[in-house]
Amino acid sequence: MKFTLIIVFITLLSIKTGLVSKESNMNNIDVFYKQLEPSQRALQKVKKVLACYETTYQISYYDILDKANHDIILSYGLPSEHFPIAVVIGGKYSAKIEDRIVSFVHFPDFMKGIGRHEGNWSLDDLKAVLEDNSLLLKDNILPEIVDDDDHDKEN
């Protein structure tokens, strides 16, 4: 009987610990970037936005080109080959804002005209999601890349 109670207690503790870690995960922001221009230009503006949320979120930065970060990139379903920047909030990078679906992958809209890796999000979209995580979608959606003869201006 004691053994059964101990097993039940350990099982309940495990379940509770799992729930706590899922909830605390919403407080994590993972930012993926390159040490190259124009990714650095986008990263600097994203960092300015995130600086206002440093007491609310645990923010981690990952160099996309560092092989040590390959597994975490794949775990989020981010592109395995090439993308310039991504912001993942609690494991999510897609949100519904008003009637639009945005994904915080590729360049934000202030980088319009950059070429192939233009995203569909703005810094205001990022702020909105940081203020209201309920805007995040259950499933992540990668934006489609439009091939262009003038693409890949990034080295």
C-alpha cells in the first residue's frame, strides 16, 4: 500500500511539473539571427523592442549559422537551410492579428525591398503578441518564400 501511494505521489508530481514547465515556456523568447548584414540590421531593431520586455520574458539569442543551434532550429520547424531572422515566443512564431496571419520568420516589413526573405510581420505585430500571447496560433506556419531573380542579397 505504501509503495502504491508513493508511485501515485510521484506520478502526480511529474504531471504537475510538466504543466508548470509548459506554462513557464510561454515566458521564453528564442531569437534566431545571422552575424551578417542585413540580418544584423533587423536584429538590432528587434532587440530594441525586446528590451522593453526583459523583466517579463527570458530572452535567448541563437546564431543560425552555429551548428550547435541546428537541433533547436529544427525543433521549432524553422527552415533548415536559410532564413535571416526569427522570433519564437513560447515555442510559437505564428499569430493571428486582426484578420492577418503573421509569422515572425524572415525579415520584418521595415526591410521591404530586401529581396527573397521578406516576411509578413512588423515590430508592432511583435509588440502586440508580447502584450497578448493569446494571439499566438496553436500551430506554426512558415511563410512562403517568393523566388525572385534579385533574391538573396545576403552573403
